[in-house]
Amino acid sequence: MVVACGPYMTIFCGKYGHVHIFGNDGKRNTKPGTIQRMEGSFDNEQVVMASVGRGHKACTTAEGMWTWGSAEYCELGHGDC
């Protein structure tokens, strides 16, 4: 299991790629005491590292790095700023 904490949210990733978020992820404000599972997540890919910023998230698997969230300051690295 991988856990990453940020200023507004926490994510944890299970052994089989399931990513769970609680807190404020920028789009889906989870209610206190509830946890949301991201549909699809990284099914059958083991997440080896995760990071949470102010409005963005990143997970690293054997297949590569995945980023999502706010790209207001180009923090996702997608080249679409």
C-alpha cells in the first residue's frame, strides 16, 4: 500500500492499483469520514510511489508516471500549459 498526504487531500493506493481519495481533490469534495475510489484507477498495476500537491496528484507504476488534477501552473507535465 502507498499513502500520500497533501494540504487538502490524502490518497492511498492498494496492491492491485485501486486508488482511494479522501479530502478535497478539487472536483469531488468528499464528505468527512468518507473515502472515494477512483473508477478504473490503475487496475492490476501496482503503484510504487504517489505524491499529492495543492491541486494535483501523481502515481508511479511499472508502466510509468500518471498525473491528474489542476494544471494551472503546468504542474502536471503534460505540455498543455
